Amino acid sequence: MIESQSPSGCRRCGRPERNHFTWYTATGKHVYEPPTQTQIKARMLSRRASRRAENAAVEANSAVAARLRAAADLLASEDRPPSMSH
């Protein structure tokens, strides 16, 4: 899964408050700053989009796997000699 920022992560770097400490970034050394409401909403929408994309990929893979199993079963049944009934 693609890792996304926590909605409540730092305004500057996105790291969670509990693991933030002090970091050097392009904006310099800083302490945790709460995100803006706009950042929180954007991060939540990003996480939702990532989850939906991941779920769609899993569903597509499941459908492909089911088709492959069906094809393998069909091929296996064609390879079997006809059963003899008494």
C-alpha cells in the first residue's frame, strides 16, 4: 500500500505529532505545528482515493484469478479420459 500522511500530521512535514520531535526539512529545523483544516481535508481525501484504488486493484486481481482457475479446470477436464459408466 502507498503510505500517505496522517491527516493530523505536522503542517510542515506531515509527520505525526507523537513521533515528530524536531526535524530538519527544506523549511529548516522545526517543532510540530498542527495542520490547517484544508491540509486535513486534502490528506483525508488522498487516503480515501488510495484505499479505493487499492480495493479496485484487489477486486480486479480476484476476478483474474477466478478466470484463471476456471480456465485451468476446463483444461484439466479436457485432459481427463471420459468416464466409463456401467
